[in-house]
Amino acid sequence: MVAAGVAMANLDVFIVNVALPDVGRHFTGASLSSLSWILNAYAVVFAALLVPAGRFADRTGPKRAYLGGIAVFTVASAACAVAPGVWSLVGARAVQAAGAAFLTPSSLALLVAAAPPARRLAAVRAWTAMSGLAAALGPVAGGLLTQLDWRWVFLVNVPAGIAVLLAGPRVVRSPGRGAAPAGRTARPDLAGAGLLTAGIAALALALVKSNDWGWDSGGVIGTLVAAAVLLVLFVRRSARHPEPVLPLPLLRVPGFAPASVANLLFAVAFAAMLLSAVLWCRQVWHWSALRTGLAIAPGPLMVPGLAVGAGPLARRTGAAPIAIAGCAAFAAGIAWWTWMMSPDDGYAAGMLPGMLLTGVGVGLALPTLVGAAVSALPPRDFSTGSGMVTMARQIGTVLGVAMLIAALGPDAAPGGAGAFDDGWRLVLLATLATAAACLLIRRPRPTAAAPAAAPPGDSAGSV
């Protein structure tokens, strides 16, 4: 029951990318900047609500939060499938993300509560593997379903969600409504979540509309100023609220802040890379959705094995060398595309080598950076810290998509290939910035506790 929800939430981060051009053709006149909000709405709402949703699960019990999140996610998926326009689809995606934010941390709490102490680490590894497998299969599943109709990328969630809602109340064992952890008696900061959502959305809006409005236009400048004001207010509120969305004291823990920044920057590079590959296959090579999904699959399918293999090596050498090696491989893949990809090149000589190199980079860097951030914290803060890292990655995803749309501009129209080099150069810059942040990551001191043993009553994070 837990795996079904985790798979749906992670699948929907990537399954929609391949279907995006078909959605644009269905809603005639929809620009790429407008379509990008189908991706961004999900990421930004998920990022803003993850920690408050975890606090809600702490207060009401993870079973109630999980099944409620499944219900919201399922209804919103159906609403996405029947959306009459782009912006109604964007709104439904935001509601879908709210459901995902509630089911994700509570799913880990349920899993930890159900597993015997000796098997909790294995259970959490299985939970993480399910998340990674769903993400890796997202492009292929999106291609298969889009062959039928783009609406099926959302409808596929409905029968799975209904099955969980029917069987879950009997199958899922609840640890009960947990008392708020010591020192946590205030309600989650929903106003702070709103400020973060509005601030990141305003920043993304300024980026994606920079070509339409002009960088020196009042619209772009005013939106950037609004984003800055909203984010400053968010930080101030986080500093004063007893249950903030962003627990600022954790940023003072040695090693945690640079690892979190590195996670955000690498998410920028990864999100832009993935969307650029989809748009190249669909818009430049005019490939079908299925062929596009299969073309992208070799990279993500390399990630799970490398992620497992890099773990012991990172424990011996520290996280920084492994993450920097991953950044180097990822940058090499993007550089290959910049030098070798052209509308006339074939897949084997053009896209495939870069896709394999980026897959190596993601497999080495992403789990290493997540682990480096969480392991820098004392055991009592593992859960909250992992929630902050996930929030940083989702914000990076929003910025990566927005930056790519701004770089492509009008040349992202079918057949336009010239601006992709500009987009890939931005990806290279984000990757180099990630490597620079990795240099500041300290090797943590050994601790007796493990993240997997975090108590279910403190479920806010999830990996």
C-alpha cells in the first residue's frame, strides 16, 4: 500500500515531461512558457507543503495523512485528465502536488512503524529504491501512455489510488496519533508555505516570460522585485515562527548548508537537462512520445545501480570527491551534446553518449549529496533535515525548467535547434556551481544513529 503511493508521487514528477508537446498541440495556441507551469506548479507546491504536511502527519497520525493525501492526489489526477484548458490543468497539478506532499512523509512514517527495528534500514532502502525506480521509468511510461492519449499520464493514477483507498484502511497499520515532539506545540506555518510558493512562482514567472516581456520591461523587473520581497518575508517569518517551513538553525550546522545548496543547484541542472532532451526529440527530431521515452531511458536506468555502489565508496572517501566526480561526468554529457548534437546527427552518435554520461553523473552525485546533507546533522534532526533537502531539490527543479524555457525562447518551436546550445551552457554553469559547492562539504563525524531509525513521530522529512 505504501509503495503504490510513493510510486505515483514520484512517477508524476517525470512522466509529464514526455507528454508536454502533445498537451501543447491539444490546447492550440499554448506557448511553451505557459506549458512549463504544468511542471512548475507541481514542483513548487510540493516543495512548499512538504514540511507542513509532515507536521500534520505528526499531529493527526500518518495513516490518516497518507490516505488523505492519496484521496487528494487521485481526485486531482482525474481533474488533470479532464481539464478543459492549460491553466485549469495547472491548477489541478497544484492540487495533485498537495496530495503528494501529504502522502510522501507519512508513507515513510508508516513503513518505519510497521517494520521490526532490525529490518527498518532494509525497509527504508526499499522505499528509496521504489522512488528511484518510479522516477527512472517515468519517461518510458509517459511515452507509452501518450501514444494512447496525453490524458492517460494522469488517468493511470486513478485506479491505483482507488485500490489504495479501498484496501488501505484494512491493510495499513497506524502507529496512532503521535504527540507533538518536544518543543513542537505550535501549528505548522501555512502562511510561510504560502509566501514560499508565491515567491518561487514569481521568480519562475519572471524567467519564463523574459523573452515575451523583455528583461528590461516593467513586468519582468516588477515580478523579480515581488519575488525578492516575498522570499525575504518568508525568511523573516521562518526566523520567528516556532514551526517554520525553513528551520534556519539547521543551516548553521557545519556542512549542511553547502550540501543543501549543492542539492538545489544539481536539481537545476538535472531538470533542465531532462526537459531539453524531451524537447529535442519531440521538436527537433519530431519523434513520437514512445520513441522519446525510450531514448531517454538509458540514462535514468543507470542511476539505481550506481547509487548503491557509490554509497560504500562515499563512506570511505567522503561525499565531496564522489559528488564532484558525478558533476564531472554530468558536465561531460552536456558538453557532448553541445559539441555533437545537431538535427542531422543520429541518436547513437549524438544523444546516447551524453545520456549515458549524465546518467553516471546523476547516479554518483544525487544520492551522495542527499546523504551528505542529512548525515551532517545530529540524529534528532535527520527527518527535518531531509525534508529541507527535498524542498531545495524541488525549488531547483522549478528554476531549472524556468531557466531552460528562458534560454530556448521562441527557438523552442518545432524544428528550432539553435537555442538548445544556450540552454545546455546554462546547465553546464549550474553543474560547475554544484561542484564548487561540493568543495565546501565537510566529512561528518561518525555517529551511532542512522537516518533509517528516525522515529515515526517525526515524519516531516522523507528522503
